[in-house]
Amino acid sequence: MLAKSSSTMNLIKSFNSLNTPVFTCIRKKPRQVLALFTVEINYILEQNIMNKQTAITLEKNMINKQFRLIELLHDERIVGAAPKRVKIFG
């Protein structure tokens, strides 16, 4: 499920700081979720790079997780009336 990965935990922490449950945000504000998720990716890439290979591996992993989040946004069992298109911010 979505709440298992460390990147998702960062996402949840960010939403908790806004006092908003993460799944409510995914359901009601899918584009804002993607925007915040992309901010998390960029922050991690900027702050935690040890070398070029680490950067490449991390970026691939985060991109895969981002596409998984898009799949979840399109899954009507999770989000109800899913948007037809989801723009990736960043």
C-alpha cells in the first residue's frame, strides 16, 4: 500500500504539518499531492546526493514511486472520481 515507502512517509509528514490527512488530500486535491510529492523528490535529490551513481539510482526509484502515485490517483477505488489527466509539476 502507499503508506509503506519512506518517500511516502515524508509526504505524509508534510501533510501532517498542514493538519490534513494524506488520503483526504489525495482524494480531494490530487494535483496538490503531486506537486508536494515532486517537491519532496527535488529536496531529496538536492540534499542527499553522495555521488552521481547514487543520484541516478535515487532518481529512478523516485520516478517509479511518482508513477505509482499517479496510478493510485487514477484508481477510482481510492480517489472516487479520478481526474482524466494528471500533470506532473516540477
